[in-house]
Amino acid sequence: MTELIPAGKHDHMRLPTIAISTGDPAGIGPEIALKAALHLRVASLCRPLLVGDPAVVQAHARSAGLSSELHIIAKPGEAKWSTGAVNLLDAGDGSNTPLKFGTVDAAYGRASLASARRAIQAALAGEVDAVVAAPQTERSIAAAGITFDGYPSFVARETGTPVEDVYLMICFDGARIVHANIAGQVILKAGDFLRAVDGRLAAGDSAANKTLRGSFAAAGSGDGAVGIKGIAVPLITRAGEHYVAQVLSLTSSKPRRASIIRPAVAALVVHKAALQAATLPEAIAKSYRLTPAELRVLLAIVELGGVPEVARALGVAASTVRTHILRLYKKTGTGREADLVKFVVGFRNPLADARPRDLSAYLGN
């Protein structure tokens, strides 16, 4: 049951003002936005300011059986927070298009982006502290002849921000998931350590590409084949920077019914190779009985690259580094420097919440 605010029970002193654009007039957006503005928990966290067409919000209120009073305003500064009414910033375009729930219409597409644009303008002007956008319908936006590929790029254009610097983040409880498809497109466009070849994802290094393809094939067999933490594939740029691609299975090990639709079998999380868990070096050293010198060489391989770079950083001869690497191969069951990178990064999940760690204490710098 939704717990709504009784009239006159608002207490919004010192709370941030959040603009809530109402989304597609014919969709669920206006109803969700209005119920959010009326919810006790929302009111305890912020001052909700709806942004949309008053006639549309009123129609949804009647349909949902909500009797709350609307305080319709032309500017955010006109909002009143002590009357019990829901403040609604008028973003209507005056077209008066008849409202029919659940339908696609160019006017609805224009209206959904008009409310989002008005909310963003209020934020840029410092009139609100943040913006929340209710769902839109891309078919209606397309019918209006508007180029639109999601809210992130829309926000980027409206704020003059580089599109690769804007992300859609889904937040719940303690988890944070960022949809970084734009960042992924930047990686593929560069065509360095990852690229698209005839519609297929390929690694720049042939050995890494073979491992990547094998990981995708294994992911198709379910999480039982790749494990819950997935498979880590080490990647190296032409400039010698180390990245890791974590292949996570999206399928279950349970048998699936035959279907003509082939669903995605894996998610690929690409991140720069870095040690982030606070106790990771100690855990590796203890688990594999590494000496302090071997641990320093192992971490330097991950952070710096090959033997010459490690030797210069640690101030030792290249032959000494090679001796330690041979011992590391034996203790960790690996056979290449790339395998050592994969071995270390495999100790952690790239989706875990962890902060970067300065490793200079371990590297002796």
C-alpha cells in the first residue's frame, strides 16, 4: 500500500528540491511522478517539484483516484511547500492534444522531452538541486522526428557536456550499476585492444582474442561453466597499458527451451588493470607463499608491464626480475606475464565497491 501525505503535513525545511519530469503523457510517467511527490518517504528526503503539462497530470490523478491539490506554477521560485499541495511547474506546449492512454503520438514524444528539458534548465539555473525523469516512449519521440537514443545523451546535449562523460546509473540499496555503453563505443571506435570485426567483438592480441572467444562460448553454457565471478581476460593496448575484460555469464546452467530468439549470453566489463582491494597483496602473498621480493615483482608486472620497466622501477637487474618471474610462474601455476596479470586481477570482482589503492609501499617507491 502506498503511504501518501495528508494535506498540510509537509515539512520541507532545508531539504533539496528535486525536479521530476513527468515523461510520456500517455504512459505511466505522470502517475508515477505524482505518486512519488505524494509519498511520505520521498517527502522526508526532498522537496518534489513535478514538471509537465497540468492537464495531463490532472487526467492521471483522476484515473488513479488521487485527490491531491495541484499548485501550478510558471517558475520554480513560485513553489509553496507548506500548503500540502503538489507543486507542478507548467511545461505544457499549449497544443492541447487529446490524451489517450497507452497510445503512440508525436505530440506525446515532444511533450516528454519538453518536460525533461524544462527540468534540466531549472537545474542549470540553480533553481532545483537535481532532476529525475519519468519514463518516455521512444516510438513517440521518433514519430516527432526527434533524434533520441536515451536520456544520457539527451542530458549531455542539453547541458553541453561531452556525451562520453554522461552515464545512466541504476542505484539500489548498496549497489551501483553504470550503463557505460557510450564508453564502450569509444573503446571500439579507437580499435586498439578491442574492436568490432564484422559485427563480432575481437581483441587486438591474437592470444587474448582466442581466450575471449572461448570465454563467450563457455558463458553460453551458463554460470556453471564460467563461475559466478566470470572469466578475466588480460588485454594490452598498443601503448603497453594493461586492461582486463571480465566475462560474466548471463545464462543459467539449467536447460533452456528452444527458441528462434538468441538472447545475450554474456556481459563484458572492461576496466583498467589496477589493484583495488585493501588487503589484496597480503592475501595473494599468504595464499601462494610469496616472498616480499616476489610480491613486489608481481605487483610491478601488473602496474608497469614487462621486465625492463619492472627492473627500472625496482632498481634491480633485469636478470633478477626474470628469476623472480620464473619462481612466480611455478608458485602460481602460470606461464606468461599476461597470465600473471590475469591471475592477480582474478582475485577481485570489478563490480565490487572498492577504492583505488596506492601500491607504492609494496613497490618500494
